[in-house]
Amino acid sequence: AQSVSQHNHHVILSEAASLELGCNYSYGGTVNLFWYVQYPGQHLQLLLKYFSGDPLVKGIKGFEAEFIKSKFSFNLRKPSVQWSDTAEYFCAVNARRDDKIIFGKGTRLHILP
Amino acid sequence: DVKVTQSSRYLVKRTGEKVFLECVQDMDHENMFWYRQDPGLGLRLIYFSYDVKMKEKGDIPEGYSVSREKKERFSLILESASTNQTSMYLCASSLMANTDTQYFGPGTRLTVL
């Protein structure tokens, strides 16, 4: 069965620090990969996604993620975070032969002003 | 913009009551989903539907049922609410396939006393 692991449950950073949130999945076949974000009081929304092609994917608000197939990873990065990036971030994976998307348990990011 | 609406933001029910959570999307999406979101557990899929009157069990269907009589509406039913069903319930929809971007509603925070 597929599973998704997010390494950090809580991350606290100061503004302008660099960010990397880890995500690993367990499935050997072809996958689709997603990062979703939930800002305080707002809907869960898509940050970026990877289906095929360039493994470095750029999303909204300066975020990017790199798919490394050999490591089963899809880490989220941002070179310089802002206070407005405070949110909960979810990695999600779909095995293309399956119907479902499996979400990780989430990482709460808190940015200090 | 895709809009997914849920009938209530907050709901308080008593143990044993029958509970209906309604979700409506306005973009003619084929696929609709119900998740529950709990701290430290992320999003867990309860049920999903890929067409009118079609439904598939997710990872935690026990204690829940669903109804999809019209394409735009997907209802989650708790036949006899229990305290362990106290949670945030999220509805989502997607356009073409289960692997497409999912658009989420604002959530219903259900408390069962």
C-alpha cells in the first residue's frame, strides 16, 4: 500500500530563512505528486504538482519542489520565507494505477516576524 | 474560479443523532471526495465518487455513508454519530480524473457530544 511520510511535524523559522520540508513516499511505480497548503482560516489549496517532465517544479508564491525518483522524495523548498508563509503543508501522492490520493500527516510551519 | 461550498462551518450534534453534511461544487467536476482532518493524522479519505450514483470506499468508511444524486452535490451521512467522529470534515472535487488537482471546501467542524 502507498504511504507518505513528512519528516517534520512542526517547523519554526525566522523571516528570510531558507525552507526545506521533506516528503517521502513508498510506491515503486509511476506516481503523481502534490503539495497542498492550508493557511490559517482558509481552504486547503494546491501549491504545486508533478506529473511528468522536469523534476524541478515551480509553484505559487516562490515555492518549488524536486522529484528525486531514486530517493522516493518530493521535498518542498523556498529560498527565503515570509511571515505570510505560516501555514500547514501537506504532501500527497497518487499511484497512477490507483484511484486515490494519499496525504501525509502535514507539517505546521510557523514563521517568526 | 472553482467553488466548493459546504453547508455548515460548525455543527454540534449529540451521540446517536443522524448527521448530514452537504457539499456542492459549481464547476461540473466528475469527481468528489470526503475527507476528515485530524491533528497529527493529516487528511484521511472517507469516500469518493467519480460519477452520479457511484461511490467508492476510502480508507476509513466505517460509520459513514454517502449519497450523490446530482453531479454537483455529494453528501456525507453519519447514521448514528459517535464522539470519535468529532473532527473537521473536508469536501473536495476534481475535474477529469482522481489524479487531477483537488479543490477543497472550507470544511465543517463537527462536534459530537
